[in-house]
Amino acid sequence: DGGITQSPKYLFRKEGQNVTLSCEQNLNHDAMYWYRQDPGQGLRLIYYSQIVNDFQKGDIAEGYSVSREKKESFPLTVTSAQKNPTAFYLCASSEEGNTEAFFGQGTRLTVV
Amino acid sequence: AQSVTQPDIHITVSEGASLELRCNYSYGATPYLFWYVQSPGQGLQLLLKYFSGDTLVQGIKGFEAEFKRSQSSFNLRKPSVHWSDAAEYFCAVGAWYQLIWGAGTKLIIKP
């Protein structure tokens, strides 16, 4: 089945550590996105990528980094510079020029 | 400024009753419009979308939405809700590679 796979589902991080969230899609979509979701705030865009080896900052990119070395993969690193990383992270993808986004099941990151 | 407003944070309806969730937007041109649903701890699923044409759009799970250009609205409706419809609903508008999201409306179903 085609879809988007995020892993892990739950992730715990100690303060000062970097962590990487995985996102893989087999939909052959060109565009991929990372969103952060906090209660009562909807979704906020962290980074997006339209093609391999290219990505753009979204509204809240500070403290995050991404790479897009393969079309199907768009990992997100939450760095120690991110002041409040505890949140639910959603990865999505879409076809080029089509804004209909397909979502993964999310990763809940908790800083302990 | 571009924005999406979902005025109701929570809505409670009885099972079998009708439902309308409101979405208003501010955007420079007619955008693409979407409604997504999210169950707790899950990703988002597309309910329906409007790109152009007929302003009444049918979606999955018996939902529909009507685009009203004059009111900058894209309200979601369902004639009879089921307990399984309890979830959070998000309206989104945009074009190309960026979407603007509403804060969501949590739907609670009374038995």
C-alpha cells in the first residue's frame, strides 16, 4: 500500500540532545513537508522540499534541520537549539503543483 | 495577511443531529480549500477539497462543504453525525506548496 511512514511513533529526548525523526513515502511525490502541531494551534510549517536536494524554511524553522537526499525520504532533526521541542510532528507529501497533502501518523516527541 | 479562522474550538452535537463547522479565510485570491479530520494521536485524513467548479463539494464519510466566495467561507456539513465522527477537524487554504491552517474544531458527540 502506498503511504507515508513516520518513525518512531513516540520519542523521548533529554535536554541538549539532537534527535532525528524519520519520514518515508512511497507515493512518488515530489514535495514533502514537516509540520509541528501543538494543542489549540493547528499545524505550523517547519520545512518543505519541492525536489531532491532542495528545501525551504517554513514559518518555524529555527532549531530544526532537514535533508532531502532521496525523493522518498525527508528526515527532520530537532536540535538542542530548539527551545521547546515537545510536540506532535507530522510529515506530509504532495504531488508537484498539487497542494493536496497526504499525512503520516505522526511522531510525538517529549523532552525529559 | 493570509489567515484561516475556525471560530469554534469545540462543538458538541447529539448523535444523529446535523453538523456545521465554520471556516473563514483571508487570502489574496481564490485559494484551494481543504477539510481534514484527525483522530487523537493520528495523522490527518483528507475529507474533501475545492479547487474550482461546483461550489458544493462532496467528500468522504458523508461530509460536504460549500464554498461561498462572497463570504470567504468554506463550511463543512453533515446531515446526521455518528459517534465515530468524534475527532478534530481542520480547515486549510492555500496554493502550490504552502497551506494555511485553521486552529481546528474539536467535535464531541453526545450519545
